[in-house]
Amino acid sequence: MANVNILVLADHAEILETIIRLINKNEGWNGTGAASYDEAREALKINKFDLVLLGVGVDDEAESQILRLCESIAPKTVCMRHYGGGSGLLSSEIQHALAQR
């Protein structure tokens, strides 16, 4: 099975770090964090991601910008909101999103 590359955009450093750690605990998942829209944009230009998770602090404008960016440069990338709730919910959200591809 190929690695699943996941970009997480969140502006709360500790939460971002926790999400990345939880993602990287799963074999075959590779999490990359971005603390701002600009960081996320640069990561999307350089790397191929299967999934973009939009976490805490991502406002509607940044979400719209990320969605447009994904549509233009990475149309197969799934973008979704992450609402928190622990590692079990995170894993379920990711698995559900990947099944939608």
C-alpha cells in the first residue's frame, strides 16, 4: 500500500503538533503541518497530498482559498474540516475522506 500524504492546516501550534503526531503514528500515513495559508500553499505547490485537513483557526476565507488552490493544482486532493475529538475520530475522519477519493 502506498503512503498517504496528509497536509494539516491549523494555526494553534500545540494542536497542529498533536494532529501530526497522531497521523504519523499510523503506518502508511505521512503528516505535514502548516501553520498558515501561505505555508499550506507552498507545501501544496511542492508536494503531492492525498488529503488536506483544515483544523482550528482556519477561517472561511482561508478554507475557500485552500479549496480553490486544490482544485487548480491538485484536483484529486480531498479537502475537509477536522473538528477534533481525539485520535479515534481523527482516524475515522481520515479513513472516510480517503474512501471518498
